[in-house]
Amino acid sequence: HFNVEVEIPALEKLAKGKRTVRDDVEEYVLKDGRRLYLLGEGRLVNLACAEGHPSIVMDMSFANQALAAEYLKNEGKTLEPKVYAVPLEIDSRIAELKLKSMGVQIDVLTKEQEEYLKSWKAGT
């Protein structure tokens, strides 16, 4: 991912000053007082300035993609050509594995709790 879309040497010639505002943000002050901010050295911002998705989110996203690809490999011939949601079983499995890796357990609802949640009689 290259920084070829912004002519940085030309920008530096136009500027009377330059300072680092924060990581991955450079401020160029032009001779007329306007300020330009260059993000991530002009590279792809979502990669160069990656602060958005922490690894705790990305690992689940990649697991979802990998297991969905495996599902398509195994079941693809039986599927119609259309857009599908990832099967709930895959999402649930990823959630279980992630929680297990964090040492977290979730209670399972009892039959009574399930019936209560389905009922319209209480709480309405």
C-alpha cells in the first residue's frame, strides 16, 4: 500500500510549516494560513492509521469468514445462487470459542426461562 496518490514533495514545497499533530497525522500550514492534514503518509487510511478494529474483534471476523468459507465448500452445491446470512450455528460456535478463550461461561436458559421469554402474558 503505497503513498503515491498525494504528491508529498509538492505539498512540502507549498507549506511554510509542518508539524506532527498526533500519530499518523501531519499538519501542513500553507503560506496563506490554510492548514492541510495528511493522514497516514497518504497511504490507505484504514490500514496505515489502523485504530479501528482491535484484534479481539478481528479474530472473530476472520473466524467467521473462514468457517463460512468451509460451510460453502461443504454445502455450496446444495445452495441456490443468492445472498445468505452466516448460519447461526457458525456464529454461535465462534462466540463459544471466543468466550472459552477468555475464560468466560454463559448460563444456559432453563425450560421455564425459555417459556417465560416466549410468553406474552407476563410483563405486557
